[in-house]
Amino acid sequence: MFRTHLSSETLPHEEGLCPRHAHHCRMATIENAKEALAGESQANRKYQAFSDKAAEDGFRNVATLYKAASEAEAIHAKKLLKVLAAIESTEKNLAASVEGETHEFKTMYPEFIRAAEAEKRSDAVLAFTHAMKAEEVHATLYMKALDAVRSGSDISREKIFLCPVCGNIEVGKVPDKCPVCGVFAKQFREIIL
């Protein structure tokens, strides 16, 4: 899904290399950046989860170390997104987000759910189902935001709430229970920028 801007012209740091070799080096760099982005992104989430667990287990300083490492991995991931030229205009970012979320809820997660059911992994079925349903909500919200941006305006300023159990996002007000996972409204948290 990453767009890369590779031209056939020689870049300043490629002076002296044959054109074929220069293009190959750029392709290797892009593939390396994609792999690094995946690793940094996973480490960010993993270390945040490890931080939460260390805090729960009473190891506050270990939790703080993991939180710092998690944020460091996020810094690395953001730099790699720039290397990949994956951060574009808000309109293009929203269009790509709609496409990605739609793929996840229409294709990816249904396939994952079928495989988990075949393996009798109810924990995975539940995680994949919650994610699939939340991704559909995300795609819808991104589409509304894209429509607003295309008309030259921001989305209306309403409170935005996140379900901490399944990742569902609610705009305006929180329902009595999450429509995705059933958690009570009081567990939602408001997201403030």
C-alpha cells in the first residue's frame, strides 16, 4: 500500500553508480524500510503491552522503561513512514485509510476468522471479530471525514470516544453498551488532541 516515488533519474548520492545498480539500491532500501516499519510498529505495541503488564505486576520502573521504549519505536516508525513517502495530503491519507480499513473488514479479517474457527481458537475468533467490526466503523468515519475534506472543511467538532476493549470509535455520545463488544459506556474514554 506504500507509494514510493522512484524515478529513473540519478539521485545525488547515486553519482558514479550505474543506473541499473542505483535503481536496485533504491528498491532494496524501500523493502528494508517496509520491513523496518513493520518491526518498529509491532515493537511499539508490544512494548506498550509489556509496560501495562509490568505496572499491573507492581514493577512501576520497568513499566516506565517499556513505555519509553514504546514511544521510541513510534518515533522510528514515523521516520520510516517519511522514508517511504507514505504520509501525503490529508485527503490522500483518508482515501488510503478507507481503502485499508475496508480491505481489513471485508477480506482480511473474515479469512482470519474462518481459519481460527477451523483451528477451534475462540480467543482469536473473538479478537478478529471485534477488530473486523471496529474496522468497519473506522472506514465509515474516515469516509465521512474524506467527504468533509473534499468539500474544503473539517469534520464537525464532536466528542470522540474509544472503547478500550475492542477499539470501536463512537462520535458525539457513547451508547449504553458498545455495539461491537458489549462493554458498558462508562469504560469508553474520550480522545482529546
